[in-house]
Amino acid sequence: MSAESDARSAFKKRLAADEKNLIPLVQALLRIPSINPPGNTVAAAAFCLKQLDGIEGLRVARIEPKPDCINLNCIIDLGAPGPTLVFNGHLDTFPVGDEGTWTVPPLEGTLKDGRLLGRGVADMKSGVACEILAVRALAAARGQLGGRIVLSLVGDEETGGSFGTGYLVANVPEARGDAVLNADAGSPTVLRFGEKGYLWIELQAEGRASHGAHPHKGVSAIDALIRAITAIKTLEGPAPEVPAQVRAAVDAAGARAGADSGEIRNLTAVTVNVGVIEGGEAFNLVAGRALARLDVRIPAGLSVAEMQKRIAGRLTSVSGVSFTIMSSFEPAWTDPDHPIVRLALKNAAEASGEDVHLNYRLGYSDCRFYRRAGMPAILCGPNAHNLGGPDEAVAVEDVHRVFRTIAMTAYDYLKR
């Protein structure tokens, strides 16, 4: 056995010893409320910093873009030339909701039938715990590694990320790196190399109110809104512009990646969800105003500008309706052949003993900020059960697989 393989084996043994601390660390994090809104992550950030005590050469920046929204950017220089690897995670969680619908206390971290339950256990306190322990192990192996480790733990993801990862990438140069690992909710055997973009729009319809018994004297804003929504819905469907690399990866994963037929179809398609409709004042009045809010998801190969142009084109035939862009983000993906992706696939297979697939992601994650800035990013996290609902849960084995995958991927990427 070579000295290099000896060192790698020794590191794996270190990880095996550390794993006994993994689930207790997740449970401790779950017991610290960090619900967003309001997004107060002061206590969660302080707890995470305490877990990093004693790491040689650790430098920490505590960044607070708005009150009580704490972002930690932790840097470890490994003492030899090499790349910079970023671990990214978020400390905030969805609200608990109606506690009466939970079968366990939502902030206790209950273990039950091989699963760990609690608000934020999948999204993403299990992933944060994995990253903290991985960073500790990597720092202890600094003699075998080169470059720099960055651990960015942010206080805002659930409400868009503009005060979290988005803020760090835009304003803190030391939060950037050559590659990014993220352990948000996903799958330890289906790694995500990209995600769809989105365009959130508000349609405003203007009509002329009149008595409902005399509709010929009015112009219904609701009727106009319905025509506008129907026109925009015609944009749904497969997108021919999807890059060949992305389409090939999605096709190769297919149903083997655990996706249902709808997910497989929508990964490379435009989708339009009508999330809000408001309008009218009474049964017997023709509506003078109405609005709708739409979530348009954009596959790789299409841009926000092109999607906006297509929407505007559909609305030219509908009088009395205009639209406003409320928020948008471009589709973003990492080259499936990038070294960080290939290493993550290899180590995920090693950690699970199963076939591992690469796939796109329907929803967005904080990886999108790095990809937009030109940094390759790969997501490997635990499968989420009841995400956002009562009894949010992950399989304990999933958490262990994620830990082994991200730690070994980082080791292989940073080794001298």
C-alpha cells in the first residue's frame, strides 16, 4: 500500500470514529430555534462556532447584513499551495407550523424507527452538522492537504438568500472559492449538479367596473386576467434549448434516480404555477381590477430575458393586462465532468455501496449564487421526508452517508 493510500485510509478511520458524534450534533442543532421568518440565527451561529473551537489557524468573520441574521465565514489555511474549497450551509429553517399536527416535539430531534425527526432536520441542520464535523477532520489532517477550507454558514436561505449566501458571494471575497460542496436536502445517491431558474411575475389586469346585471357596460378585469394566464400557460412544455450535457445527465439518471415521471419531464421543461389570484369586490359587480402571481420555472438553456420576451409576446393579444417581474434567477449548472463532481460521485458510491446518479434539481438552493459567479458547486444531502410539513425527517443512514461523502470528496480534492 502506498503512503498516499495509507494516509487516505487513516483519514477514513478518523471519520469512522467521528461518526459517533454526528447524530447528537444534529440533535443539539435542532434544539436551537432558527425559524425564518424572523430569521434570528444568533444562537445557532454561536453554537456552531463553539463546535469549531481549537482548530489551528481558524479565522472567523461574523457578518450581519440585517439585525440578528448572522452569517459565519470561517477560513482555515492549510499551510501549502492548493485550491480553495467552500462548504456552504444555512442555519435558518421553515416555521414549525401547527405543533398539534406533529407526532413528536418539533424541536427535540427525536429518533424513531431509524429516522431523525424535527423542523430543519433535512433542510438543513443535518447537512450543517456533517459539514462542521468534516471541516474539523480535514483541519486535523492539514499535513496531507493544501489550499484553503472555507465554511460559510448563513442566516438566510428560506426567504431567498439575499441576506445569506447571496450577500456573501457578492460582498465578501473570502467567501469565494474554486469549488463548492453543499449538503442541503437532496439525496446521498442522487447528486445535484444544477437547478432550474425562475421568473416570478405579477399580472395586473385593469377593467371597468359596472353592475353585474349590466356586464355589457363594464369590462371584466378577471376575464382579461384569465385570458392572460391561459396565454402564458401555453409556454409550458419541453424546452429544445436544453444543453446536450444537461439533457444527457437527466436522461441517464431517469427513473433510476428515484424521480417520478412528472419530475423527469419537468427537469427539462418550462412550468408555470399560478400561485395567487385576487380580484373583484362582490358577486354582483364586474371586476375593475385583478391580479395574479405566477412562478415560471426555467430549464437550462433558456435565460430569464428570453422567458420574459416570450411572456410579453403572449400578452400582446390580451388588452388591459401588464406584468411586473417580482424576482428572477437564471438557470445554473456545473459541468458534470468537473473534478469536484467526479470526486463527489466516486465518494458517494463508496459511502453508500450503491449506484449513484447525477441529476438536475427542480427547486433552487444556495448553490445557484456560486454557479452564477462562476464557481462549480455540487449538492449532496439527505433525502427529505415531509419537507416543510409536520414530522420532517431524515434517515439516520442518509446522514452518515452524506458525512462520509462530503468529507472524503474534500479530502481528495485538497490532498497534496
